Amino acid sequence: MRFSARFLTALCAIAFIVLTAPTASAGQILVGGDRIVLNGKVCVIGFNARTPAGARKIITSGACAGTTAPVGVVDAPADSTSTPLVRTGPASTAVVKGATEAAIGAQVCRYGPTTGWRCGVVQAKNQTVNYPGGTVTGLTRTSMCVEPGDAGGPVLAGNQAQGVIVGGSGNCTSGGTSYFLPIRHTLSAYGLVLYTG
């Protein structure tokens, strides 16, 4: 599947934008959807996870993790606190309970620092997107809108983790399409378990 130059530009902008928001403070409580400084960049926390040995990790965009993959994993800062929380608004959160995959047609929602809490439906799975940085496979397509600065943010279906936003097209004024990498792919690839409550 190939996309227009307009889509490719939007995808790249979302994937690699460096945010200009205030930087995270020392001792930050890690909540999915919040901004944090990682590898010198202001990034978006997707989900908090850990290894079987208990090493704390943050699932975020590949660009913030310093990889060409769409989603990456970095160490949680030593002075931070990992939680099973995902932001649903400026002063509200949801507790992640698991990672049961939503079916096509099911409602999913995501949080991004640029556009906040947005919902849509799952439209298709196992999608392939070709863009200048490479080909990304295994993505889930949704009707949720995204804008630059939202990449790396968490996607939920109720209290079940679904994945991390990779990119999309359109905007949150006129509507659009978004793609996320299913969380189970990342958990399996890195041998991680989610923080759940």
C-alpha cells in the first residue's frame, strides 16, 4: 500500500518532531501521554513496562529511542516513578488493566500532548505504510486524528493497552487517519510486561 506525498510528509513530521513543551522535572511520575526528556529530546511516554528482572522501561516512538523502528524502548530515568496510568485529560488518568486486543470496529482512544484525548474506531489491521524512512508493517489503522507532537502516545480500548501511535494523515479539525503499532508486538520483541493496576 502506497500513500500520497502529503501523507508521507505528515507521517514523517509526526514521527520525528521535537516538541517545544516545558521539559520534565526531576523525580517525574511517569504517565502515558505525558512529555519527558529522553536522549536529549522532549518525547511522549507511551506505556510503562518492565523486564522480568524488574528493570523499568518506557515504550515510546522509535525516533525518541534512537532507532529507525517505529516504536522503541528506553530505560526509565533513575529518579522517576513508573505507573500503570495513561492520561485521558489534563487532570485525569486511566489505569491500564491489560493488553487485550480490540477487534475491527471497536472504539479506541489515544492521548497526545498536542491534541489531547481523541477517540475513533479500529478500521483495519496488519497494514503496511511506505515512507521515506522505510516500510512499516503490522500496523493498525484507525479513524482517530493525530497531529505533529502526538507520536509515541498511548492507545487504549477501555482499560486495555492497544499500542503506540506511529503517525497518520489529516488533522483534528477536519478529521484524519492514524496508525499504531500493536503493544503486543513491542512487549514480545523486547521481552517486557506492562505496568498494570
